[in-house]
Amino acid sequence: MTDRRSEDEAHVANRLVSDEIVPQGMIELRAERLIVNKQREVAGALTFAREVRTETVQVPVELVTEVLVIEHTRGTQAVMLDDQPLQPGERREVVIYSEEALVDKRVVVSEEVNIAKRTITENRTFEATLAHEELVVQESGDVQRLSEPELPEHS
């Protein structure tokens, strides 16, 4: 067997390897890539309206009323009115006032409500299984292959 081995080695040593490479074809190897598209859709809606609510309130008001006080004292016969004597048969008027509450309503601003929209950005991660093709070479028979330097993988 040693003779046969040395014959094979001698046969290989006598062979010339050409530097010329003859293209035989090209195979495209493909890989899936994840593409994410975004779509804007209505998430909901808010409706605004102003509604009138009523409530009964009580407001305390101080009202002044004048009253006539007549005081009889003994002593003089003269009746004094506004520091002047009232003569017999003379008439004088004394005006008496009273206050009445006049209740009115007026619309005033009681509160301001500002309405605005704000966007919130949220980062999410989605998972998907991607497939890619690899070249598989099956040798059959007496095939010899020269090794080429490995090419970097494309991402």
C-alpha cells in the first residue's frame, strides 16, 4: 500500500493547477428582511358639550327699615318735630324708608378649561422568524474542491 500512496502523491505533485477560473453560473442566496409599516387609525373620540346645571342658593342680605317712634313725656305741652314745635292744627309729614332686595343674575366666567392634544411616543419590539438561504454543496464521485477565502456575511 505504501507504493500506491506514493504513486498518488507523485501524481498530485505532477499536476498543474491553473489560475484561470471559468464561471459556470451564479446562484443568488436570499434572506428575508423585516419591514415594519405604520398605519394611523382612530383610537377613539371625545365629545365636548356645555351643560347647564342648576342649584338653589341662599344669599343673606341685610335690609334696613325705618320705624316711627312716638314717645310721650310729661312736662311740656309742646310737640316737637325735627326740633321744631308742632302747632295745634299744623300737619307735618315724616318720611319713613325701608329697603327691599332686588335680586338679579349675571353670567360671569367661573372657570376656563383648556383643551389640547399631545403625542406620546412608545417604543415596542415585535418578534418575527426570518428565513435565509445557504449554499449546500454535496459531493459525489471523485470531486476535488479548492477552498476559497470566506466572504463576509451581508446583514
